[in-house]
Amino acid sequence: MVAVEQILQQAEQRCTNHGSRLTKKRKQVLMGLLLSEKALSAYELIEHCKAEFGESLPPMSMYRILDFLEQEKLVHKLNLSNKYVACSHISCDHDHGAAHFMVCEDCGKVKEVNIKKPVMSELHAAVSESGFKLVSQQLELSCQCNECADRSS
Ligand SMILES: [Zn+2]
Ligand SMILES: [Zn+2]
Ligand SMILES: [Zn+2]
């Protein structure tokens, strides 16, 4: 596990390389997501910033911050729940590719997963054979995490 501080530094560096800036507020939002195992909504993040840093951010500002972080590929948006997660590859050098997520239906924990290209191609083929077209390259899978599975067995 890479320490959050270290990830934040790398995020800052990435923004600098792109000629943008990870301002204090942007950093606070990113930190909230990095510390959370669950995806958080814009409103939950507003609450977080208020509780942790005494910052009251209006929803418009929060959405702008989240848009920025998404553009910098530091966070991902889950389309089904309309919530956000920190990217788990901020400190990696490799090509990111499409992001896919496993979401625990019981506790809300989210994990970013890599799905191999052949599997995705097969999925694309199956979808188009059925007369549909995938509109999002991002899969969000309903799951149960191991901890929840252990608890319920
Ligand atoms: Zn990612
Ligand atoms: Zn990685
Ligand atoms: Zn769970």
C-alpha cells in the first residue's frame, strides 16, 4: 500500500506536468476519496470537507473540482451510482486503459479492476450480435466482497 501522502505528491506532480494545479481544495477532495474504500457522492464529499477541514463548498464548486480531478484522471465517476472513486493507479507509470469497477452491494466497497482485452472484445462482440452497442467503456459490476461474503455465510 502506498501512503496517501505519497499518492497526493504524485497527483500534484501530474497536474504540474499538465500545466494545471492541484489546489488545496482539490487536494482535500482527492484525499477524501483516497481515504474512503467506498465511492462517495458530491454531497458526501461536501460533508467530508466540512467535517475534516471546516471548508463549506457549494455543490457547484464541488462538481467543478470533481470534473477537474476526473480530467486529470485522478478520480473516476461511477455512472450507475453517480459517485466518485480515487483512481488506484495514480502512482503507476503504465497506460491506464479503460477502467472497470467491482462494487460490493452490501458494504459499498469499490475496487478498480483490470479486464483483459480479449475478454472485452468478446463482450463487445456479444453485445453487438444482440443488436446493441456499448455506450460506456467502463464496466461496473455488482459484487459481494469477500468480507461481506464471510459475514453472511
Ligand atoms: Zn484508474
Ligand atoms: Zn497501476
Ligand atoms: Zn462488502
